[in-house]
Amino acid sequence: MLYAVYMYFQGLNLRGVSACLEDICPRSHVSVWNRVQHFSHLNDCFTVRRVRCFMVDETWIKVGSQEAWLWLAFEPYGRFFLGFYLSRTRNILTAELFLQSLIDRYGRHTVYSDGADWYPVACRSLGLEPRLTEPTDRSKVI
């Protein structure tokens, strides 16, 4: 349900959030509204002032009985969370969709990643500069 709250705070209406969750964990728009009311104080957490770069990574998770990939973005200088993306696949196209969602919200910035093959290709197709993180910095994302 936190993902539902996040989608609502990103601008999707209650019925749209309910429709997006249909395949993962079906919820009515009323239950989404109740959860949004419960977490309404979090809206300030999604307000970001200044972004210098994107530090991105993905991790495998289990949602109920289904497997999924959770893509995360972090701003290391200000130390704040930029966003996440949930998908059933981990490939170049999904990385590109995730990065495009970050561009739409925060503009174009340098992308730091762990060296996975899909990030440099997705960055080049979107006109972003890909860079590798140092091994000591990787723990900042997850």
C-alpha cells in the first residue's frame, strides 16, 4: 500500500492507482483513499529541493507470490530518496522507463550505477551521462 500512496502523491488519481495495483495486489479506490489519509503527512517527504545527480540500483523482491524488481533512485549529496519503480522484468527497456520517470520529475542529471549492463545503454538513449559508483558508495542506495 505504500506504493499506492507514492503513486497518489506523484499525481495519479485514486481510481488510477487502484487500476495499477490490480495485477499486484487488488485494492479498491476507497482502500487507497483510506491509506492516503493515514499517510498524508508523508507528502512533504516527496518534495525535493535540489538534485545534482541520480544514484540508481535495482533489487529483486517478492510481492505476495509474485517476483518483481524494485528500482530505486537516491540523491547522495542531499541524502534524499528520489523515487522508485516496480517492474516484473530487469532489462534495458525497463531501466529506460525508470530513468525517463526521473527525468520527467527532476530534469537531466548524471546517473551513477553499479555497472549493470542496462544502465549505460539506457542513459545513452536518453542523453544522460552514465558513471560507475565506487564500491564503497554502493551501500548508499540499498
